[in-house]
Amino acid sequence: MEAEVSKMELMFQKADSDLDYIQYRLEYEIKTNHLDSAGKKNPVGNKVSISSFACTL
């Protein structure tokens, strides 16, 4: 029974890691390939700058 629980924990850890990687790739793709026609900053960059500003408060 404990081996099965350990196996499930590993599966959830892998799924979490996979989701983190997908998020990283999506943010990277948006930053590098999504050019706004008006020349505005992309939303991911704004999110990062807002998050870093909130951390300093």
C-alpha cells in the first residue's frame, strides 16, 4: 500500500513539474514572438513588473 502511495506522489510531483515547464514555455513564447502592432509592452512583461513591484511593498 505504501509503495502505491509513493508512486502516486511521484506522479503528482511530475505533473506539477510538467505544468511549471509548460508555463515557462508559454511565457517565453509570448515574450519572444508576440509583438503588439501598436508597440505596447506585452501583458506578461507587465505582470512580471507588477509582481516585482508588489514584492517590494
